[in-house]
Amino acid sequence: MLKTLNRLSNLKRTDWIVISSLLLLSIIPVIAGIVRMNELIGGIVTAENSRFHASPIPVTMHIISVTIYSLFGAFQFSEGFRMQFTKLHRQFGKILIVSGFFAAITGLWMSLFYPAANYDGPFVQFVRLIVGTAMLIFLVFGVDAILRQEFKEHGAWMIRAYALGLGAGTQVLTHVPWFVFPSIKGEFSRAVFMTLGWVINVIVAEVIIQKTITIKQRKICETI
């Protein structure tokens, strides 16, 4: 226990910022998912969850897998955590890959077979299918990279997959105008706010990947 606490104390401020930021970004969707599960288990039917009651298993699996994926992933992208807890990082990685696949597959199933929610038009459904498919592909590439022991490549693909999986957290922020100005509610604004959440995450992921590559290249040059 003391050894673990000592290693945690060795984490830098930037490591804690990364971990806490990703946990905060995850918390609202996670809470919303838990509430939704309680409604389904308790047989509570509302306008928002009525489309799930005929087939509750896919949405339940989606909520559980996304929750695990979001929370465990928050630790994986801290360099200090990876260095201090190498074995735990590998164990978390296995959990992350399995939960990520379940999250993407159940998300695709929900997009294809559940009735659309209010204001979710064809464009939102189309984007969801693209995002779910891309997340699956990124995870496959990530697994392939780690099997080839290409650790940098593995990290890049996992960052991309996690960015897409965490889209719901960013969408809470992009939907702020939606809640503040009810008059703008409609299929078009819904599509814009949903897509914007994923686009922001993808851009941030690529910036992080490129920055990481640049830093590592600089360190290599300094050692030559």
C-alpha cells in the first residue's frame, strides 16, 4: 500500500491534470448511463427511454462497456502512470480493448436497430455509423500494433479510438447552446452539435499524437 502511494506521489502535476480532465469529461455521460440503466431495470418508461424497453440488452451492454472504457482509459494516457504502473497499464489496456470493442459494436447496433431519438435525423445516424466503424478499425490497428511491439503506433491508434469513444463527454459541452436556447432545437442543430463533439475530439487527439512524436524526436536528436 505504501509503495503504491509513493508511486502515486511521483506522478507529476501534468499527469494528474490529464487523468482528472478525462475523468471529468467522462462523468456526466457515465452518470446519465447509470440513470438510464436504473430506469430500465426498474421498468420506468419515459419518452427518452421507451425505444429501449423492447430490447434492453444492447443498450445495457453499451452503458457498461462505455463506462469501463471511459474510466479506465483516463489513466492510460498519462505518461507518468504508464511509467510508474507498467503492469497495471497492461492490465488496463486489455480491459480497455475488450470494453472498447463492446462499446463500438453495441453503439453500431443501437444506431441500426433502435428507433431514432427525438431530433436525430438521417445525418446524425450516418455520422454515428462512421464513428462506430472508425472506432472499431482504430482498435484493430491498435491491437495489431501492440502484437508487433510497435508501441508508438499502438499508442496513437488507442488515442484516436479513445477520442471517439469519449465523444459523448464533449457533446455535453457542445450542446450547451441547445439547452440555453430551446428555440434552436431541431435536426440540423442536433446534427451540428453531435458532429462537433466528435470533430473536436479527433482534432485534439491528432494534436496530442503529433506533439508526442515531436517531443520524442527531439529527445532522440539530443542524445545523438
